[in-house]
Amino acid sequence: MWGFLLCHLVALAEPGLNPKKTYEYKYEGMVNIGRGMPNLAESGVRLMCKVKIIGVSAQTFLLRVSNLNFEEFNGIPGKNTFDASPKLTKRIAAELSKPFMFEYAKGRVGDIRTSAEISDTIVNIVRGILGFFQVTVKTTQRVYELEELGIHGLCQSTYANEEDANSQELSITQIVDINNCKEKAAIYRGMALAVDNKLSRERGDSVISTVRYVYTVKPTVDGGLIKKAHALERQHFSPFNVKGGNSKLQAMKELVLLSVTDTVVTPAVGPMISRGNLVYKFVKVLAQIPILMKKLDDPVPKIADMIKRLAQVNIYQTDSATSEDVVVLFQLLRVTSLENHEVLWKQLSGNDEHRRWLLDTIVEVADARVLKFLKNRFKAGDISANEAGQTLLIAFNHLAAETDLMEMAKEFLSMPFSKSHPMLWNTVVLSYGSLVYRYCTYENGPSCPVAAVQPLLDLVIDGLKRNSELDMVLALKAIGNAGHPSSIKTIRRFLPGVSAAPVTLPARVLSAAVQSLRHLAIRDPHSVQDITVSLFVQRHLPTEIRMLACMILFETKPPLALVSTVTAFLLEEADMHVASFSYSLIWSIAKSSTPDNHFLSTACNVAVKILAPKFGRVSYHYSKAMHLDWFNDDFLIGTATEIFMLKNAASYIPTEIVTKGKFHFIGKILQLVELGFRAEGIKELFRQNIQVFNGHLSYTDFEAIFKVLQDWQTLPEDKPLLSAYTRIFGQEFFFADLNKDLIQSVIKTVSPSAGEESPVWKMIENLQKGMSWHWTKPFLMFETRYIQATSLGLPLEISKYYNTITTITVNAKAAINPPLTDRLGQLLTSDVSLVTDGFAGFSKDQFVFHGINTDLFQCGAELKSKTVVAMPWEFSMKMNIKQNTFEIDLPPCKKETKLFSVKFDVFAVSRNIEEPSFAKMTPMMPDSIEANEDIEPPMQRYLTSGQKIVKFDIYHPQVKVCAEANIYGAAFCVESEAKRSHYIEEYPLYYFLGYTNFAYTIRPVQPNKPVDKIHIEINASPTKYPVSVRHLLDTLRRLSKDATNRFHLSSGSSSSRTSRQASFKAKEASASEAWNATPEPLFTIKALAMSGNTKPEGYEAAAYYTPAAQMDNTQLIVSQVGEEANWKLCTDANVDKVRQEQLKMHLRWGAECQSYEMSMKTGTAHLPGSKPTLKAKIHWKTVSGYMTEIGKSIQKYIPGMAFLLGFYQKHDTNAKHEVSASVVAATASSIAMTIKLPDLTVYHQAIAIPIQVTDFEDGQQYMGNSTLEMHREL
């Protein structure tokens, strides 16, 4: 009996609807986005309506919406209100008022059907309303967990219910964990090349979302009746760690029962189609770019006009005011058809500028249309190989990686035009490999079909059969780009000791095969570990291959057991290059602080302790690996830099050099730029021809290297002298060989004996006639988008856009006297004049959007940033190469030019398609806020427990500094302005959210005299200088001698001073020999402001070099030119030839170099049995008041900075007017540093350094015995 009653109660509470009833509800949904702090602007929307649910059959119901009202909010909560949007309300109501049919039984919403013309945006809003009816009630349990379907996908839900004894109503609370969904209603785009890092996410995340539903359910005969329901969804987003401040999205919706009546007549409905279940549907959501909203009707003429306009305004220089319009152009192109693209091509391809703009922007269509467009171009052959390569490279890398598009992309591998040029073919093959990588990331993961990579596998096998080294290398590089798990079997065939058959392939092919495992190290680490360990332990393999295998092995993040195996093997290693490379790599990783190396660094620490006694001080002459990184938990950001230098015992020349950088951010790792150089041809050349080379990089060594390079013609035809490749985001897109034929071609082209057949000759002829060249490149550098369903049925989007326009313009005309007659070498003896003007610069626009993005409306927080670099020029130049003279004339500065500027701000944005011209963008920080004011929170959500008042600070510094050069009539100015609202709980986000402006400009000022032109003259030929300069040099010699004596006497014992004075006298005799010689300047530079017939004003500089037996002196004299001008700067630097590790410098400036004086001294020392030391001193006698003020300002910060950096400090009475510093290599991995100020000593005994200090003993041998004396002097 009790069981029957319990079942009856469960049935009464289970949500249900009576098919003979009509239910009327009031529905309200609201979403707002902002920082959730008082007096900061936010944006949002609110939708209110009445909902009728009419029974049609036992499990089929009809939903109708009436009395719709749509409102927008943009402003400060508590000060601004929601504003009605009648036009958009009318448009939404026109669709929502139509009937919607849905299946419903036992608290489960089934199939939803509507008429075909209803948009997906409206259907998703209805899903948000129906989401209230998807609820599970269990009266037998107070708390229970379920995995159930909802608008967010198949997610984990936790329920808690409580019965009201008085009303007998159930209060049900449901928490949906949308971070724990098997089939989440969310999509990612643009981040396929970034590797996920789970360990980083354990330290923090950039996005956190929570959803809570609260129901009031009344048991009835027909089942549980939902009387009231409320939902609250919160999402916190930050470009850094969300715990340190974030942008907040808050979505609320409420459903209240108004009445229940009997159904009199069931409304008639027309034809309907299925629109799926309750899960949010993404259909063409990527077409709408979130940072703009435009009406997209009739796009073809708009695109043509915009391309013509953008080409015109950027024809000479970058127009930063219109750079954002390029994003609008991308949006328009995405809504056009293939037929539209062909029409645009016919209209615009006849003009070079318009043609280039169309090709550069049509790639952002990013679907089948752009592939078909390119296929038509390849078949028609109406684009050049250069245009085809640039367009296809971007198109493939921005293409949506989908199955049907993969099949279309394969066709380019078999098109004849693709093989018409070697660089184009390389681009096609490598770009297809990149497309396969993204396809496997987005669509299939580990189960990526082998058909995607099969064309590349066929290419490499075909190259192996034909024994074509170039084809094998190209295909292996493309396979490496693809990173397809099924390619391991094919890669094995190219690796000795791993392949089932013997492998005898060139080292270059073996290297490409090993490096093709780099992406598989992440996707299939266990298989790659088996392969790389097998290669590493085979001592008969080439040294380079074993080191590359070790490098890839540690990319797999091997466990402690495997690291221990490698360590044990290294203890028995006889090849010092392999041992040095492996140990230095392990040592570097042991110092790593990035999350991805958290466990690996621990294992490497253990290995270092075992290997250090044997390999801790291996010379830098052997192969090395270096890994440097840092990571910040507050920002969840870090960087890593790796440098690999691979050598072998046969040559001092590295076989391969690789450098790469990585960027860690919000749980992902992005490989930035990787550069690789392979010098196999150079290595062979040195192996055959080098005679005198000891590896110490002395003058003798460089002389021997130069002689060997002159014999490059002895290289075989098929072996490149140098190979290079470039990878961006882990994808190789360029590689080239510098071979014998290319070198011969270049030498023949630029040879002094080359005649009219040389391309350089034709360039010179064109330059004499007048040449004009222009290049503009619009480029969407990245577009990353994350879109997630909200409980309201609106798409929440987090997007980042980075668009750039680069412009280079060169206009030039040259005159040559006497003119060229038969060979280029005549240029070396002719006077050449050149008149040129032009521009080089770019405008970069960055956008970050967090909010709601639909085809009808947008609201959210948006960061807009613009960076502009502008380098215009206009000058005339005369030069004579034989006489080493150059003259440049610049026009005076007449208008302000902004050379560099950065400007960004954060806005609350609201846009709707019915009124796109009335979009609202309110700065998140209004200008009216006053610092430190007490603000009464306008909404309860701002308050924490017991909090009544929220305090904050407004940080608004403004700086403008100009350095005026009145002689030239120009000023260089730096201006900056920042505006921040500081909430302590928002560190570090508040550093970046607010208005910022920084600019570096050059502007005209009132000159001393009218300036006609600025004349710059450079003379590098030795000339005799007048007696006045000789007298100045003699004076400088005497002053430098006196300062050096004071420098020596300022510290040290009397006995050491006596020894030093004796040594100094010997040097003085040597120095006198040099000074008594006739001084000749190495070069002179003049920068003069010319004004009619008056005497020019400006500055001139002369550099002198006076060699001597023991000490070489270099002097630089800068003098002001003008009437009664006597300001001079005199610099004297000398290097002791006997002790080359010592440098001294003496500065004097002011009237005839007499007003101010400063001396500096640096040197290294390594006493027998001691540690290497670097010491430096700065001593001053008199300095300007400006420098004194700067010094005092710096001195105030030193104690605080020393404390923050972990230095110890003590107050000492040190030498007056002197600052000294010493750095001692305390251990192989740390240094000790001491800094002495006149009244303070700062020191640290163990500062960890990221590189090893090695070669102590070797270094001492090369330094000679003079270090002891130098150490005593310092």
C-alpha cells in the first residue's frame, strides 16, 4: 500500500502538461555584460512576452508568443535604463508570433517543429523558453545527480528538492555543470594550431560558467505543474586568470504561470519541418562577425566600391582611419556566392591594385566558395604563380577544416598549374599538410581518417621509389605539418634501425623524417617515444640524427622511468656531441617553470644530479641545446625560447641550427616562429679545404674561414650550400636551398664586369627614368572564436580579431655622372645622385569581444586597439663610392608626423540590424567618474556579505615630453595617457581595461634661424684635420691621463698603487707614440641646418683611431657648429692589447670639453684557482644638474627594487662619486653580484642563471697571464 502511494506521489510531482488545457505564462529573459563593478558601463538586452502552450495531442503541444517587447541597455546600471527598440521588436515578433510545435512527456522536451521560414536565431530563443520544461523530479531523493539533455548539450546536473509543508509545493534547485558536458553546445574556431595544456588549466582558467534553475512545482492530477521558474547563468571571462578580475555575463530568465484554461479550439497550423531537439543549434553563426553589424543586402556593388575606395586611400601611405573597414569587407565577402566572386574578378582584375586587394581579402570567405574560386583561377591560368602561392597559402590556413572541403583541397595536388613553379608546388603541398592538421584537430581527433593524409603518403613513397631527395624532403615536411597518427608507419620506412628494411638515405632526408614526428609527439607520444629512443641508442647512426631524436623525445614529455633510461645510457656515451647536447637539454628543462614541464623538470632535476659530475663542464665547442622560459600564474601567460646547435666530430661548423619560440596563454601553447638552418654544404666545404683553424674564433680563424668560402665552386652541383626553413604556429610554410647555381647567378648579376644583360643594369636604367613601386597587403592575422549556448537561447561569443594593413611606397629617380657605358663596375667611380620619397608603415587593429552575437543584435564588452607605425621619407642624396663620401639633404619639418602610436579602450556596445547606424559604444569608464568617491552599489549583485560601500581609485596619468632641436626646427615628442579604475580584487585585469594612448611624434618648432634644408654629410675617407683639432686631441690625451690617475688612486693600497703607477708609465710611453702621430679621422659626420647665405648651424662628429704597440685608442669628438658655438663632447676609449679583457673610457663635455667629466672602466678577471669575474666602475667628477636629478631619482628606487628582487643591502661608506659592480660566477648555474653606491651596498650571493658557466679552465688558458694584474687594478 505504501509503495502504491509513493508511486502515486511521484507521478503527481513529475512535470507534465494536460493535452486538453491551455497554459499561459509570463516570460522574461535578460542578459547583461560588464565588469560587474559600480559606475562602469555595461550593455544588455531584455525580452518580455506572454507564452501560451496549447495541447494538441497526448505528447504534442503548440507554443505561441504574444505581447513581445524587446529592449536594449547601454550605460551605467542605476543611472541608465533599458530602452525600447520598436523596429527590432516588430521584426522579432513577426517570427515569434508564428506557431511552434514540440513534443513533451514526463519532463522531457522532444522534437521541435516550425515553418521553414523561421530563422535559427528565433528557434533558439524558443529553445530557451522551453528549457524550463526540461526538468527531472524525484521525490524519493532530496539530492540526486543526472546526465541529461538541455540547451547546453548533454551535461551533468545536480538536483536538490524541498517540500513546503503548508502549500505542498516542491521547490527544486538544479545546477547544470556546463564545464562537464559530453556533447557541449559550443564551437571553437581559429585555435587548432594551439596545443591544449591541461596542467596549465589546473592553475587557473580564463572562462568559468555556472547555471542554476529554481522551480516551484505544484503536484496535480496531470503531473507536476510548473508555477514559477527562475534561471540564473553567470560566465566569467578574462584574457588572464579569471580569479584576478573578469568580464561578467549574467543571464536571467523567469517563467510565471498566469492561468490554466480548457482548450476550446486547437489552432490550425501550416506545414512544418523538424528543427531538432532542445540542444542549441549552430547554423551559419560564423558568418556574423561580432564586432560590426551591417545590412548585407546587395553585397557585390558594395564590395567593388569598398575595394576601390580602400585601394585609393592606401595608394601612397596607410590610412589608419579606414583600416577597420577591411573587416567590413570580410563580412560582405562571406555572404556572397561563387558567381558573385567571378563577377568581382571580371570587374577588378584589370587593375593591379584592385586585383591584389580582391585576392588578399577573398581568402577570408574560408569555405568551399574560395576553393572553387581558386580552382577556376588555376584552370584558367589568369593569375601568376606568385599571386597563386600567396592566396592559396592564406586560404588553406584559414579554411574551415571540414570533410567535403578536404576532398576539394586534394584536387590542387593534381592540378598542372600547381607544379608550374617550384615555390608554388612547395606551398601547395605544405599548406595541404597544415589543413590536414587542423582537420584532425577539429573534426576527428585520434580517429582522423587516413584518407586525409594519403596523398602526402603517396608523394613520399613515390619520391623514395624514384630516389628523389627533394621530393622526399618536401613530402616529409608536409607529413610533419599534418601530424596524422596514421603516418607513423610510413615515417618508419625512412628511419634506420626502425624500418624493417635497411635504410641508406642522405642525412637531409633522415633529418626531415625525424622532425616530421614533432606534432605526433603530442598526439601519439608513446609511439614517438619508442621510435626516438630506438634511434638515440644506436651509436652507429649519424650524430645529428641521434641529437634530433633526443630533441623530439623530450617533446613527448617522457616519464621519470624513460628519463632515467636515457640518463643511464648517457653515462656510457662516447660521442661528446651527443652527450653535450643531451645533457644541456636536460639541464635546461630542469630549470623550466612552465606548467607543461612541471613533471618533466622534476625528472630532469634527478638526471642532472647524476650526469653533472661527468658532463657538467663540457666545452661550448660541442653541440648544445638551450631552453629558457617563464610563466606567471596570475596572468596564465608565459614564454619559452629554445636554441639547438647540432655539430659533429668532423667539423667545427654546425650541421644544423634551430631556434624556436613558444607562447603559453590560458591553457594553451602556441608555437610562434621557428627558424632552422642546415649547413651541410658549408660543412663539407670546410671539411675538405680548411687548413689553419683552432676553433677559438680568433683573427686567424676568421681569416681561414674567409679563404675557404672563396672555394665554394668546388661544391657538387646537387648539394646545397645552405638550407633554411621557417615555421609559424608549428607549421612549416617555407623552405629554400642556397645552391651552387643560385650563387653563380647572383654573382654574375652583381659582378662589376656585368653588362647590359644583367637585371641590375635594367633596374638602373629604370631608376634613371624614374621609378615608382607600391605594395599594400591587408591581412587578417588571426580570428579566434568561441561560441557557447546560454540558457536564454542566445549565443555567447568570445572572439579575438587581429587585422593589419601594411603599405610600402617608393618613388625614386637617379642620375649618374659619368653615365654607364658597358659595365656595372663604373658605378664605383661615378657620382650618383638620387631623389626619393616614399612611405613604409602599417596599421594594426585588434578587437576582443565578449557578449551576445546574433544576426539580429549584439551586446557585450569590446576592446578596440589600434597600433600605427608610419615612416615617411623625402630626401636627395649624392654619393661617390670610390671617395667614400655621402651627402643627404632633408627638407625641414613642416607638419606633425605621428611615427608610432598605440591607442585602445574598452566599450560597452549595443547594435541591432534594424538600426545599424545607431550603434552605441559607451566607454566602460565614463569621463565623469571622480577618483576615490564612495559609490552606493546600484544593484545587490555588487555587494558581498556585510559590504555597503565599494571604494575604488581612478588612475589617470598624462605625460607629454618633447626634446626640441631648435637648430633644425623639429621636436621629438612622447605623449601618453592612461585611465584605469582600480579595484584590488581585479588584479591584474585592471592594468589593461581602460583608455590608453601612447604616441611618438615629430613636430615642427620655431628654429633659431629659418631652415631651408638639413644637410647631412658622411665622409669615410681619411683626411688631414686642422691644427685646432690636433690641439684638442692633445688636450684630451692629457685630461684622460689625469682622470686615469685619479681613477687608480681612488681605491687600493699604497703598494698596489706603486705597482700600477710603474705599469702605467710603460703604457704611457706607448700611448705617446700613438698620440704623436698625425691624427686622421676614420670618418666624419656633419648634420647642419642650412639657411640661405648665412653660416650653417648644427653638429659634426669625428672618430679617430690611434694604434700603438700596447694600447689602441679610439676618440670621438662631437662639436657644435655655429657662430660662437663652443660646446663639445670628447670621448676617449682604449683597449689594452696585452690584456684584451680590459676597457677604459673617459668622457668630457661642455664648453671646449671642460665643464663635465666622467670615467668608466670594465674588465674580466680569472685568477688561478678562483672564479671568473666581471667588474665595472663609473667615476665622475662633475656632471650636469639634469644628470644629478636623474641619479637621485634612480637612487630612491634602488632599495625597494633590491628588496623585491631578493638582494641584501647594507649602508656603507664607499668611494664618493663612484658606482661599482662585480659579477662572479659562483657556480656553474649561479652568479654572485655586488653593487656599491656611495652610501649603500647591494649584494646577492646566489642568483640562478638559465645558462651554464663552463670552460673555466679553457677560458683561463686563452686569457693568458695578464688577468692577475687586471684583477688587482679593479
